[in-house]
Amino acid sequence: MSSSIARALRPALKRGQQAVSASGLSAVSRTCRPARTASRLQCSARALSTTPARRSDFVPTPLSHLSETEAAMKEAVGKFANDVILPKTRDMDEAEAMDPAVVEQLFEQGLMGIEIPEEFGGAGMNFTSAIIGIEELARIDPSVSVMVDVHNTLVNTAVLKYGSEALKKKWLPRLATDTVGSFCLSEPVSGSDAFAMATKATETEGGFKLNGGKMWITNSMEANFFIVFANLDPSKGYKGITAFVVEKGTKGFEIAKKEKKLGIRASSTCVITFDDVEIPKENLLGERGQGYKYAISLLNEGRIGIAAQMTGLALGAWENAVKYCWNDRKQFGQYIGEFQGMQHQIAQSYVEIEAARALVFNAARKKEAGEDFVRDAAMAKLYASQVAGRVSGLAVEWMGGMGFVREGLAEKFFRDSKIGAIYEGTSNIQLNTIAKSLQKDYTS
Ligand SMILES: Cc1cc2nc3c(=O)[nH]c(=O)nc-3n(C[C@H](O)[C@H](O)[C@H](O)COP(=O)(O)OP(=O)(O)OC[C@H]3O[C@@H](n4cnc5c(N)ncnc54)[C@H](O)[C@@H]3O)c2cc1C
């Protein structure tokens, strides 16, 4: 564990905490103005203060400003992705499978328990650090990035927010160190209309019994821990939806099919069936009938993660192509990246990537500040996935024939980008959310 990113970052995190306790609010503003890593409570109290006198001395900082911990996270994950994941990326895509050694290293590096408190074996970092890690991984491999994203922003968060003390004690240390998690909401009959699900739960003497099936479940080949949404009381409609924890290997639980996909092919996506799956009562996650609320809240946060994945993907595609255009390929006696027609596209694309990241960071910072971030998360996901599609498509063109062949990564980034407009709410669903929230603001 000495090489662990989490361990390497701990001194930075500690320095931030000391600065807060030693110097009070003036030091807090310096330490956590950009990131609020040190003390979310103190920082958010500051940011949310309604006292005019206090707000007047609040100095806003650039959105892109990172705390010491966040900057260290960015550098460490970037290096890890380059050194360890990049050499395997093409092979994993061709094999349509995640190398188990990569999964092991993600745990070793502390990247599977970013926000899990240290008392449970996690890295104890903030949400923005997780977002930064997801972006850095996607810059190299969007499949690895989504594994980390789903595990951290959906699964770990679900246990942290809604799990009983017993569930937390049992599972958080494992989720931080050796157990991959999956989030099972979608079904053949319910995608965008997620709460029209058909999977049912019935109460038994010892706990619950699940029957039904889920579709398109990320991480299911690697996972041992599944958060499953099922309707415990269909007479109440979506208000019967309840969340459960199911372990792989439970009788009646089956991975029925592994999908073959257009992109993020190293990430497993499977159909799961439940045939009289019996689970103990302690595997109830949170309260009966609250599952739809949990799913909405988790996906609101998760969307910031997907937006970060798409921003990282766009940057990775852009970097891969501009290196070629400015260093390798000459036509008409000059580097192809020196033609003005190319330079304008390259510059325009970079601006869009930066704009996407600004939306991502704003949504993440607002979440950490305890503000309403639902519209911001939807805007970030919508825009970042559009940018990822546009930039990775152009990057293929900038590289000409070399962009189209499967030797490099240009075509892979392009294929991988499409998923951004589909999972965790399609682009139309994000637009619905944005429009609904705007209409609320502009309706008297
Ligand atoms: C690779 C991959 C990984 C996934 N991972 C997971 C996972 O881990 N867990 C999980 O639970 N799910 C997962 N999903 C499922 C994903 O969240 C759904 O595919 C997504 O929500 C869309 O649902 P759908 O595919 O049924 O499309 P549909 O809902 O059938 O939508 C099809 C089209 O209709 C449009 N549409 C639907 N409703 C409306 C509306 N009200 N207004 C306007 N347009 C509308 C959509 O925008 C879309 O363009 C994954 C999917 C994929 C492909």
C-alpha cells in the first residue's frame, strides 16, 4: 500500500485540516475556498452564510482552482493512468474485458474508496477529488473511469448515505479495498422511465425475496456487491420502490448475458436475473418505499461523475490528436496542425473542453456547498457528453487515416463518447430536467 495514491495524499489532506483548526475562518477561506476539502461544515457555513457582513468579505476564486489535495490527486491519478492503464487500454478494448490486475491496482491506489472515511479504510477525500480522479482516468481509458465512477459516486455513496450502521461496518471496508459494486436500476421495461420497473420484492419471515431482472448493469462481471431497486408494494406505484443489497452468488441470482457494445467495451454491461433470490432483512438499504428518492438523489450526483468522464474523454481525444498534428504529420511541407483551418478547430475544441469542465466543477462545488445542484449536474452531463462526441469525432478527422484505424486510440475515444448521451439519463432526459427547473424559476 506504500504506493497508494490515497496514502500519498494524506499529508496534504492533514495539512488542510490543521490549517483550518489552527487559524480559524480566515485560514479556512484560504484552505477551502476552492475545494472545501478540509472542513465541509466550516466551509459551507461560510459559503452559505446569509449574514451580509460576512458575505461581503468572501472572495470568489476561479472555478478551476484546486486545493492542495485535489491538485495532488490530479497529478497522481494522471501518472497512474499513463503508466499503468495506458499500456493495457487497447488490449482491454479488443478483449472486451477489464484486466483483473487493473481492478486490483485501482483498489491498491485507494481509487475505489475515495470518499469513504478513513475509519472504514477509505481515502476520506471530498467529492471534487473523486470527480478529478474520474476525469483523469477517462483521459486515458473511459472504461476504467466508469468503473471507478459507478463504484464511488453511486454505490459507495448509497451505502454511506442510506446504509444502516451494520451495513456500513460490513461493506464500506470491503468496498474500499477489494469488492466492486454495481447499481441496478434499469430493466428491459424501464430505462428513462426508471420507476416503471417490474422487479418485485416480497417480505418473507427472514427478510425479502426478489424476482425479476435488470439490464445494462455496469461492473456486473467484476462486482460482488449489487444495489438492487425493486418494488416492495406495487399498489403504491413508484412509492413502493425499495433498495436492497444483493451479493453475487446468492441462490437465484444470475448474470444472464454480457452485452457486446459499440464503446467502453472493457467495461462490463450485463443482464441480471433474480429468481426467488432470498436476502436477509439486514440487506434492506435505507427505508421501505424510499428507493425512488434514493435513486434520484444518487443519479443527480452520479451525473456529475459522468460529466467528468466525458470531459476527460474529450481532453484525451484532443491531446492524442494534437500531438500527432503538431509533431508527427506533415503535408504540403508543414505540420498539419499549422494550417489555420486545423488550428481554429483545435482551439475551438479546447475552449469547449474547458467550458465543460467549468460546468462540472461548478456542479461539484455546489453539491459540496450544500446548494441545489440538480440543474447544474444535468447541464454539465448534457454539455460534456456533447463536447466529448464533437471533439472525439473531429480528432479522428484531424488524424486522417491514422485516426480511423484501430492502432491508436482516436477511434476508440470516438466510440466511447456515445455512451455519455445515454447512461444515467439520456440527453433528452437532462434537457427535460433543465427545462423543468427553468420553467419553475420563470413562472409566476
Ligand atoms: C453501457 C451502458 C451502461 C449502463 N449502466 C447502467 C447501470 O450500471 N445501472 C443501471 O441501472 N442502468 C445502466 N444503464 C442503462 C441506462 O441508464 C439506460 O440505457 C438509459 O437510462 C436509457 O434508457 P433506455 O436505454 O431504456 O432508453 P429509452 O428510455 O427507451 O430511450 C430511448 C430514446 O427515447 C428518448 N426518450 C425517452 N423518454 C423521453 C422523454 N420523456 N422525453 C424525451 N425523450 C425521451 C430518450 O432520450 C432516448 O433518446 C446502462 C446503459 C448502457 C448502454
